Amino acid sequence: MIEIKNLHKSYQMGKNSLHVLKGINFSVEEGELVAIMGSSGSGKSTLLNILGMLDELDEGSYTLDGVPIKNLNETKAAQYRNKFLGFIFQSFNLINYKTAAENVALPLYYQRVGRKERQEKALKYLEQVGLKEWATHLPSELSGGQKQRVAIARAMAAEPKVLLADEPTGALDSKTSYEVMDLIQKINDEGNTILLVTHEEDIAHMCKRIVHLKDGVIVEDKKVDQVRAEQYV
Amino acid sequence: MFDLERWQEIFDTIRKNKLRTFLTGLSVASGIFILVILLGFGQGMQNGIANEFEEDAATSVWVWPGVTTKEYKGLNPGRRIQLRNENYEFSANLLGDRIENKSPRYFVRNVQVNYGKESLAYGIQGVSSQFQFIENEYISKGRFLNYSDEREKAKVAVIGNKIKRDIFKDTSEPVGQFIDISGIPFKIIGVYGDVGGEREEERIFIPISTAQQVFNGADHINNMAYTLPPADDFETAVAQSIQFTNELRAYLLQAHTVAPDDTSAIQIWNPMEEAKRFYTLMSGIKFFFWFVGICTIIAGVVGVSNIMLIVVKERTREIGIRKALGAKPWSIVGMVLHESIFVTAIAGFAGLIFSMGLLELVGPHIEVDYIMNPSVDFNVAVTTVFVLIFAGAVAGFFPAWRAARVHVIKALKDE
């Protein structure tokens, strides 16, 4: 599903060049649930941004579902993001003046799905995350866990190839974190490919594979026995 | 533009950001409102001035002799000019085809006026039969002087309403009665009124020929008055009356051997020239109104672009989210502009309709001197609205474009 070869990325910081990713080789199969771990500054967010086409790579190659991702202009990148990827953010990033259902329906708007179908699909995915009754509520009326579940429903709504989650439990307490992880595991059970950045060990062990990043290189890449979040809920 | 989905998205946004929409709209609507009202009153003042001068027998021309101030052809300055019948008749012949009404006037001075035993203190003026129209007098009883009174030097008099009230009270009938002027009985043939008020009704008119003969006037006249036929429009009227004045002045200067540049020897008062001055002033005022109006529009545009700037800034995070979800840069620009153009257009036309409605409703009821029926050229107003919409769009484009180019990651970090 994801194929990365010899990926390099550096940032210009004034006169100094900061080499963030120093040759990453990495691939993800369909249906995997991968945790990317590392301390801050290890390059894990940069990697996720490149995977999410929010940032461009300097060197190397990136293939997503057989499509080479290279030299994309903004329009093309937007198109690919919409088609291939679903994002889940640490700070949820819901649009505060739109209801839960409208937020979920938004990626479908950019897929040019008709209004009626959008609404139906939004309700369907909200039901899947257990928030059907909250469809008409604004984000400000929801708890943190509920917001993240709406965000997950939104990421799912576009039916992407890969879900990218950047510290999805970073802003939640542990109980809520496990609820969200439970949801993510269930989505993965249905065959969705999910990449998740975290620095929490227990969250990482709820995935099927852990990739450790340190100073811009992968230092460890192992398959783990998945801890089901269900038991903590 | 005709994308229904886009419209729905924009209506959603507007519905949920009422205050923002309201403020943008208010700034645009008030800009247009102020401009239209200003332009309306500019036009109203112009109408008012034109009306003021047209109404008041504005085509009249008055000639008063004075004293020469310049030496000319061996004649000393300080010579008093005396108008004579021949001047009047000659001018009438010379300019006759351009005169509607004309009258010489002779003031009868130092005479005793009596009615019965009462002594009266009213001015007596010898005039022609057409003087009625020059002064806009209306007849409330009997008739005004006529041509045969003049020819026969009849001893008849027309008195003003005020005089009638003063000495005949309301009961008795003045027409047919006699007043004594210097011991000579004059028969009252009519009573006139003047829209100018009581001061204008304190005069006793007798035929000029009678006045000159009976009161030793010889062929002297004190002044001359003319009215010119009405012209099709104000501009022609002004041009026509200035031309008339110049020719009349030229003749009189030459007839009395006065230096051409001596302004005090023959004075000709022409309200049209005054009107012309008002008109020049008016175009100044109109220019000023336009200036203020355009400044208002500029303020409106600046207001709109400010709001757009804030709106885009406020929505940076939202734009980032939309981009992460797959919005293309142009769809972001389109969304922001579409909303701003829509709001500006609705607000602009609301301001336009409201202000024009106000002018329509209130305009005809305004009864102030020099302001009449303020109104505005619809095309001008509509053009202004479009200019404002266009300017608002241009002003909104750059922040929108910048916002659309902002890196998603940066936009998402924006608080």
C-alpha cells in the first residue's frame, strides 16, 4: 500500500540546514495498523506529513497504492489527499460552526458527492462511531473523546486507502484514549490501513507493528502482539 | 457561480456566521446609502435653484440709471444719467422681438394723497399696463391699467390689497371711489395683490403717461423693466437673458455717452446672472458631494477589505482543515470570494433600494428653499454598487489567495 525508499528531508533554518529524515526505507501492507514512535525531533511528524502529502520529500521515492507521489502541485495534492487519505489530528480540527454531521460530510463535499448522499453517509459513519444522536450538535457541545470520534468518522467518510493519525489520543485522558483506540482497532479489523504517530508506549502496543524513529532514521521496526483496548473500556 | 452545492455551502456559512455577515453588509450598505443620499441632495439643490429662479419671473431685467464715474468724450464724471421716454421706446424697437412684457416706471414724489379727509402715505408709481406681469401682481378686484388708460392719460389708479384693508376696511367697495393726488381726483379701477407680501401691496399704480404729464415729469422715467419670453430650458434662458442685457447696456451707454467700462452709470439687474452664479456654485457643491461620496465608497471598500482580511485570518485554521480534507486552492479562493461578493451585492442593493426608497418617499415632501425633489440617477447608483462589489472582490482576493497558499500544517497550527 505504502512504499518508501531512501527518503530524505531537510529544512532550511536560516543558514543552517536541518537534516530531519536521513534515508527512510519503509513499507506498509494493506490492513496494517502501524505505530510510528519516537521522541520529539525524531522526525516522526515530518514523516507523517510527507505521507499525508502535506509536505514534499527532497530525495527518494514514495508510492501510494501504486501511484508515485512526486512533484505534485497544490491542486493535484489536494485531489490525492481527498481520494487516498483520511486525517485524524491531535487537536481534532473540526470546523466549529458546523455540526457533527456537517463536519463528517465535508470531505464528501470535496468529492463532489450530492448533498443528500452526503448526509446519509455522514449519519452512517456517525452511527459507526456511536454518535448518531449527536449528529446535530456543534463541536463545542461535545466532549474531547466525542470530538475525536467525529474526526474519525470524518476521516472514514471519504473511504480513504490509508488513515493517518497524528497523536490521536494526545489530548485525551487515558480512559477516553482507550475508547478511541478501541474504535481505531475496530476500523482496522474491517481491513482499513492505519498509520498512527504516538509517543505513548501503551497506545503503540495497541497497534500491530511499531516503527521506532530516532534522529531521522528507523532504529527499530517490529511486529507486536496487539493489546486489545476493549478490555480497558 | 451556478454550482448549487457551492451556494448551499455558502448559505450554511452565512447562516452560522451572522454577526460577521451583518457587519460586512452594514459597512457596504451604509456606504451606498450615504452616497445615494448625498448625490440625491446634490441633485435636489440643483433642482431647487433652477426652480427658485424660474418661478420668480426670473426672466425679468431691470434698468436703473446712476451717476457716471469716468470721464468720456469730454464729459466729466459725476454726471447723473436721466432715462427718457425715447430710451424706452428705442430699446423696445431695438429688442422688441425678444421682449415679452415691458414697462417704464416714474416715481411721483412730494405729493399729497388723500382719501376723503384721510391723508395717506403710499408711494405712487407711473407704470405701463404690462407692469402687472413683470411684478407678478394678481388682480383681486376690478382690473389693472390698460393700454387705453395710457393713451388717454386717464386719471385712474390701481391700489394694493394692503391699502384697501387700511383705508376701505373690508366692508366698503373701493373700486369706483376716488382718491386725491395733489388735489386731482383719481378713480380707483382695481385692487391688486402681490405674492411677495404686504410691502409690495403699498403702492398706487397710475398710467405712466398721466404721471409724467400731471406731475411735471416731462419725458423722464426712473427705471425700466422687461421680461423675456420663457425659454425651453434653464441654460438657454440664462444665455438669452445675458445676451439681452448686454445689447441693452450697449445701447444705453451709447445713447448717454457713457464710457463702456463705466459700471455705475447704467445698472442692469438680471436675476438670471445671479442664477448663473448660483449654478456655478452648485456645480462646485455637486463636485464636493461626489468627492465626499467617492471617499465614502473608498471607506466602504477599505472596510470590506478589512473585514475580508479578518475573515480570512479568522478562517485560516478552517481553510487548513478544508485543504487537509482535499479542498483545492481555487475552491478556497472561490469560496471566500463567492461569499464576499454575495454579501456585498445583497448589502449594496439593500442600501441602494433603501436610500432610493427614502428619497422617493421623503423627497417630494421636502419644502426647503433651494432644495427640491432630491433624486438620483438610477444608473449612476447601480454602477456604484457594482464598483463596490468589484472593489470588494479585488480586496478580498489577495487575502483569500494567500490563505489558499498557506501550508496546511501551518494553517492547522494557527489558533
